[in-house]
Amino acid sequence: MAGPEEAPVRSFDDVIPGGYRVVVMERGPARIAMATSKFAMTHVFNETMEGRRSSFVRDGYEGKEVVLSEPKTLYFGSALHVKIDARVVALRITDKLKTYTAFGLQKVNRVAT
């Protein structure tokens, strides 16, 4: 069985003309980047997302569910926030954005008391 068909989106310039919509986490670096980058992603944010509650999700898992349930909807965010599975595919977009936002993860070791 073949995986999902990849959307013909190679950059944020393709989003509006292609009839796509984008969702991002309501809090986090992806939203900040879209709102302030001065590139096509900011145009998409200003024209199609700002002030629209349906453009923002709590986390990547909700973003994936929106992508799966709503046609022509794309999620923009870190792959760390969402487990890629056979129902979705990561787009290979040409837009590049430097970000210094990062965080570490550590396993919590609980000691029985």
C-alpha cells in the first residue's frame, strides 16, 4: 500500500494560490516565525491566519489530526512535536529559516520514597 500523496507545496508562496491553509501551534517558535519572518510565511500568516482561531492548535498532535480531517490543510512546526506515521508525510519545502530556539529533554528518574 502506498503512503499519502505529497501536496504540491514547495514553499509558502504555493500555499494561497494552491488553496491550502496552514495551522501552527498557538504558542511557540513556528507561530513567531510565521508572524515575523518577512518572507512568504508572514504573508500567509497575515492574509489567512491572524485572528482566526481555527488556524492555531494546542500541539503537534492536534495539528496532525487537523491535517488528517480537513482537506488541503498543512501543519507547520517542529517534527519533534508530532510523530510522523503512514498517514502523513513531511513536506520538502525550500523555505529556509534560521532559528536558535531549542530545548533539551531528559528522562525523569523517580525514586521511590
